[in-house]
Amino acid sequence: MKITTLLASVAAAGLIGTAALAEGHEKVKVGMISTLSGGGAGLGIDVRDGFLLAIEQSGRQDIEVIVEDDQRKPDVAVRIADRMIQSEDVDVLTGLIFSNLAMAVVPSAVAQGKFYLSPNAGPSALAGRGCHPNYFNVSWQNDVIHEAAGAQANTLGYQNTFMLAPNYPAGIDAMNGFKRTFSGTPSNEILTKLGQTDYASEIAQIRASGADSVFFFLPGGMGISFLKQYADSGVDIPLIGPAFSFDQTILPAVGDAALGVNNTAQWSPDLDNPTNVAFVQSFQEKYGRLPSMYASQGFDTANLLISALEKAPVSDTDAFRAALREADFSSTRGAFRFNTNQHPIQDVYVREVIKDGDVFTNRLIGTALTDHADAYAAECNM
Amino acid sequence: MSLLIAEQFLNGIQLGVMLFLMAAGLTLVFGVMGLINLAHGSLYMVGAFAAAFVAANTGSYLLGIVASVVAAAVAGVLIETLVIRRLYKRDHLDQVLATFALILIFSEGTRMIFGSFPLYLSIPDALGGPITLPGGIEYPLFRLTLIAMGLLVAVGLYLLITKTRVGMQIQAGEADREMISALGVDISKLYTFVFALGAALAGLSGALVGTLQSVEVGMGEPVLIMAFVVIVIGGIGSIQGALVGAVLVGVVQTLGAFLLPIWSKMLFGSPDAGAVLSSMLIYILMAGVLLIRPQGLMGQAA
């Protein structure tokens, strides 16, 4: 008797399950783990806001986004990811900002059958041998933006560049990326502590180095500190760097110190395509500030997800993955397609920091790399 | 090279005197009240935000600095009377828990008021740019100003503690808490004063350092850790110890981070070993001091 009841309820549960599937619009759960507090919070908040804006504009009610703060701590990120995967049963994970956190979370999440869409971090380890069919990078492989900076340094005729980056996976990627395209010789290569805020010592070394240019990758508060101190030091060797140190999240805090500096990115607020014009305008209307490149990446990530969901339900893993690979969405950065390692092939631009009225922002001045793929794709066997 | 080392030495002194402003309050509060205050870094942040806010709205950097001292002192009085006062008789674990909670409250509160993006606070034009020192070193005027301010505060504190009535009460409070209240000194007022003084110094240091660096939520915690190292090296409760410890930590940290990678490159061909060692250097220094003088350089033997 008892066994039959049990069987009946199992059968009933099974029926409910198929009914939900048959409806076609099953609910999709997205777990977003991002840095929303502490030093890197501006980046995570912009990714989140861009992502949620795209979901809202799509009008889809069947996408549920759970947002959690990783506090830029790998252990916290891992704990949240475990909970989202095991007890909240999310289908797709996204949101991580920092490469060291991505390295802690992504490999185990994709091994457990979840999809991960990266809106920011692109560590080299996940682009080459560590690539995975369920891992999609919608932003860039870390090296790429720095490769563009190296190319721009060549264009500007720099011969010996002083290099500065924090000592963590993305910092090493930055050094390697710049050197891959730079045809001069670096005068110094200095790795600083992640989160360092006083650069007096490094600036003294720059002054004494006799270099003809300074390449630096210092995201968030580190970049603000460096730029203010550099401007005040009286050293006038020209700066060049990736957009991370010159983004909309930090320019207001830096002020005049960054004016005129060349920086490289896959996106710029004045990039002229219909999707981007609409994005910049709607972001400003909704949040009352200019979007950063992080916001554009969050927006693109959500639109990629939506485009795939239009074609296949997330429960049909293979079809959904194939739909993601097609990248059939209109990106804020113009042309966008995935390489074999599921990282973007895209143009990387050169921007210049300007003051537009009272607002510090970037404007496009050229293209550093066209249809550029990262250097690790060949190592990826998928 | 010798010019570069001299400049790095100045950088170390500058880091040291700013650490001293943080450590002085921390060591006073611990010495007089026996309290471990993890929220000291939050008061540093309060000072920086107050300075950035007032400077942006009035256009005066000087008013910003005044605001940082006032705001941090007021915040100090508030948390002392509302929270900290209840903790003096509890053990250190309770104090750590409660003041850690204060860090979270301050951080999220600041985020609610000012948002998550760093604020703008920059060096006033009068103090901007480098000047040339005797010997040909070009050094930022603002950093020299910081050194001067820090030393001025150190002298002021020394006079306050050794030459005034309040200072004598503070010294007496460090030596014997029961006896001083038995002698008719209003101990709770004295505690509030000491706490507010420490808070004001932390706020001042937050505003000055925030000018050079970035004014953002969570800026106080990394400094707090170094300030703790300073007071352990200097001897808990000793203002002179805090000054000596702070300058020592500042110079060792700066010169270590500069020289060790260079030496390790000469010896092993790679700067990595030196870079790793330099980030541990101040902790090794602390361990060494504790080994030889467990009470710290200027501490009284317990």
C-alpha cells in the first residue's frame, strides 16, 4: 500500500515536471556573484546594473537573477557559488569581476554542469588548456586589452617603457599581453601588491629609470591613487594603459590627473552603433550616470543569455550551448563573435581621456587591433 | 642611486608619520581603557569622506581638513557613549566582535550615503607639485607637508600628555584605573575624551592620506592592520613607542619593497623572491622585536 502511494506520487511529480517543460517557458535562474562592496565595488555595481538593464528591456518575466556580493574575497565567492549551485539550483552563473575569484569559482562550477558567462574576468588559464564547453567569456581574454596598449605604444614610437602591474593573475596577464605586441624593450617590470595605494616608491623609480613611457595596469582604487600621485610628482613621462585605469567608475575621482592619456578598450561611450547609442542613453536615464565599460559588458552578457534562451531552453544543454556559441545578439561594441575557445574575436580601440563640460570621460581616437583573437585559443582542445 | 634611496627614505618617513596618527589613537585607547578597537579604521574613513564632502561643497581644502577632525571626533564620541562604554569590562573577544560589527555598520552606512564610487579629493593648488630639496631631490611638496603635520601632532601630543592636567590623568589611567577613579577623577569623561582624541587623529590621517590616494569605502582596514603592527612593535600604550614604531615600520616597508626585489634580481636573477619577502618584512620585524623585547620597544614590562 505504502509503496504504491509512493510510486503514484513519484509518477505525479514526473508529470508535473514534464508539464513545466512542455510549457516552453520554464523559469531560468541566474546566479550573479559580483564585487559589490569594498575597493572594487564600482566595477561590480556597473556590471550588475548593465545586466539588469538588459533583462528589464527584454521584458522577459521568466529570468530570475539572484545577486550576491563576493566582497572581492575568493573564499566568500566559492561559498556563495556552492550555495547557488547546490541549494538554489541556478542554471547559469555570471558576475565575477576579479580573475583570482574567477579561478576559484569557474572551474568547479562548469565541472558541475552549470554554464558560466564571464562579464569581466578573462584569465589566460581559462582561455587555453583550461577552456571548457560551458564557459563563455563575453568581455575579453585579459591579455587582449594590454596587447592593444602594446600596439599603441609602437604607434606612438615608444622604445623603452616602464611597466607596472599588481601581482595577481590578471596583472601577470597584463605584463605578458603588453610585451607580446610591444616591439621596444621594457626598462623595468615592477609587480606591486594587489590593493596597494601608495605608489611613492614606484614613482621614484620611474623618475630615475630614464624610460620614455609608462605602461600601467592598476584597476579601481589603485589606479586613482597612482594617477593622483603621479600627477603631483612632477614626473612628465607619458602614460599609456588599458581602460581599466581610466574608466568611468574612477575618472571623477581622478580629476585632471588623467587628461589626455591614451588607453585601450573594446568599447567606448561614443562608439557609434545603434545598440550602443540606445544603451548609453537608457543607462543614463535609469541610473543617472554615464555607463562604464563594465556596464556595457554586463549589458552584453545579459543580451547574449537572452539571445540563447530565445533559441533553446537552458535544460536542453547541448542546444543551449550551441545557441550561446552563435552569439546572435547585437552587441554594444559592434561586431562580436566567439572564437573556438568561446572568447570574443573583436576590435580593440584607443581612447583618450577628455573633459566634456564638467564630466570626465573617454573619446575614441582610433583602432589598435582589428578582429583580434587572443593568443591562447590554439591551446584549447574542445 | 643614492638620490633614489634618499627619496625612498623620505617616502618611508612620510608613510611612518601617517601611520603614527593612526597608531597614536589606537595605542592610547588600548593603554588607557584596555580596549581593542577594530573600528579605528572606520574613523579614518569617516575623516576622509567628511573632508572630501566638505572640500567639494565649499571649495576649501582647509575646511575639509577641519571637517575631517570634527566629524571623526563626533563619530568617536557617539560610538564611545553608545557602544564602546559597555565593553570596557568585557573580555577582548567581545570587544573584537562588537567593534567588527561597527566596521560593517560604518562601511554600509557610508555606502548608503555616498554610494559605492570613490569620491574626489585632491591636493590643493598651493601644495601641489614637486619642490627641489638640497642635494637635488625633487620631492612632492604635499608629502613634505604630511611629514611636517605628523611631527607637529607628535609634539602636540607629547606636550598634552606630559604638561597638562588631562595628560597626567591619562598617564594615571594607564598606570592604575581603579586608583584614579578613587581619587575623584570622572573616569567616564576621561575615557570619552581619550576616545574622541584618538578618533580625531584617525580622521585627520584619513583626510590627509585620502588626498593622496582614493577616498573609498573600506580604505581603513589595510591601514588598521599596519597600525596594529606599529603599536605591538612600539609597545602598547606608549605614544613615544607609537612614533618610533611607525617610522620604523614606514621606512622598513618602503625600503624593503624597493631594495629586496633589486637584490634578489642581482643574486638569483629574478625579483620574485625579494617581492615575496618584502611583503612579509614588517611582520618579520614585529616577530623579531617580540622575541627580544616582548613588551615592545618602549613598552612597560607587564
